[in-house]
Amino acid sequence: MAFSIGIDLGGTTLAGVLVDEELNILAEEKIPVDREKRVEKVIGDMELLIRNFKKKGKGDCLGVGLALPGLLDWERGGIVFSENLNWRNVPVIPLLKEKLSLPFFMEHDVRSGAVAEVYFGAARPFQDVLYVSVGTGIAGSLIWKRNIIRGAHEASAELGHIVVEPNGPLCRCGNIGCLEALASGSAMERDAFHLSGKHVKGEEIFERAQEGVSPYQEVVKRASGFLGLGLFNLVQIFDPEVIILGGGVAEAGEWWLEMIREGYENRFFWTPIIPPLLLGQFRGRASVMGAAGLPILQKRGEYSQSIY
Ligand SMILES: [Zn+2]
């Protein structure tokens, strides 16, 4: 018997899972990230999570997989730059290894979600996969024949910042009309606030929209329309076999997918080949599950990666 540990370091939440060799969850924990994002405190919290899971696990520990945000330092095992954490040059794995002698693996957080779906989830039957994560922001990852396409500067598939409405709202990146500024969870919350004058959380917007309540239905419809347009544009560039949608917003399920399809499938009037849109199996948990999957894939010899 063996187990693996996955940790996803987000801007606000530190999520961890303990899984068996088939990636079944044995234990799960979430704690808020230190408000000031102090390196020592955050690394200490990660250490604590790992120790707790290690105590609970039975058999051999295959290792710890980390899903990290921003631009990664593959040489040392850490973060070169993360906007969400406001971290620069933090050697995350060497800091953890001072306290824990375990094999460590890492992957960029969104790509980690893609790894989860491709090797363990909804994308398993497919070869060329475009994975799109929709949550507070929008990001993506391309996995072609089981290889992650990273790009020359590790910045491939930054889908959130393709421009779909040149006269649209300001994006947090400084540009105007990015997909993220129109179709993400935070974009819907912003639009709902402008139209209703009330701060309503994403899940509630979806609930009310499904009941046909105005202006929530219009808000979701507009955002989904832009997402459909963005996905259509991406298909013209990449020609994927399938598009898998994950992230927190994907928790909304099939109903949301139907809304996106309206703005997606109708644009393919000249070709019968329409890559299907599917919901990911892991949704909001994809990054942490992919992280937990890294030591398992290493053992199976299915995925080449650095061991720290
Ligand atoms: Zn942007």
C-alpha cells in the first residue's frame, strides 16, 4: 500500500489532499493563506499540512506534489515570481526539504489541473487536449500527446488575456476587454453588482440565473457567450480534440456548459468538426488532485518530471 500528498498553494487558500495510488481521496484539508503572505508562515503551514497527511497515510509515502502559482524556478524547485502571492525568488521546495525528507515534485497550478484531467480524469480518452480553468480568473493549458506545451517563456495558453471585446472592461493585467475581464467568476460578480447594486457571490449568481431571475440570468448569459467566443477562437489556433473545462466556476455543471455551447457551436457554420466541450472530473479541485498525482505518475513511469 502507498499514498501520495498533494498541496495547492493559491493566492488565498492552501489546499491539501492525501490520496491512495488510484488518486482516491483519503483526507482533505483547506486553510487560508497568511494574509500578509509571509514566506516563513506560508511554508510553515505547508509543512504542517504535509506532516498531518503523512501521519494519516498508511504504507509508503510516494512523495509530495506541489501546485504552485506564477513563473516557476525548475532548477531549484520554487517560484521565480508570483503576482498573487507577491513573491519573488522563493525556493519553496528547498525550504520544505530543510524540515521534511520526502521526494518533492511540482507543477504550475493550472497545468497541474490539466495533468489531473489528462491522466486521471475526463480527458483520459483524448490525445490533444485544451484544458481551460475558470474561477476568479481564466487560464489554460495545452497537453498534446500527453506533453505539456509550455511555450518559449513558460507562458503558453494564457487564455484569460486574449482580447475578445476591444471596447470591453479593464482587465487586472492592464489591458482592455480580455476574456478574463468578461467571462470569469469575478467578472460576473462585478457585472451583477453594477446591475443590481448588491454584492452577490458567484454560486448565488448561478443559482438565481438558473431560476431565471434578472439580472443574474443576463449576467451569466453574457459571460458564457464571451467564453464561447474565446473558446471558438482558440479552436481556430490549436485544433484540439476536446476542450475540458475546470476550475471553481465549473462546479455550476452542465447547465453552464449549455450556455457556453450557444456562443461556441453556432460559430462553426463552415465545418462539421466541432471539438466537444466537456466538464472536468475534478472541477475546483483539479490543481490539488494533479499535484497529488505527480508522485503516482512518477512511480508508474507515465510522466517525465524533475524530482527534488
Ligand atoms: Zn488581461
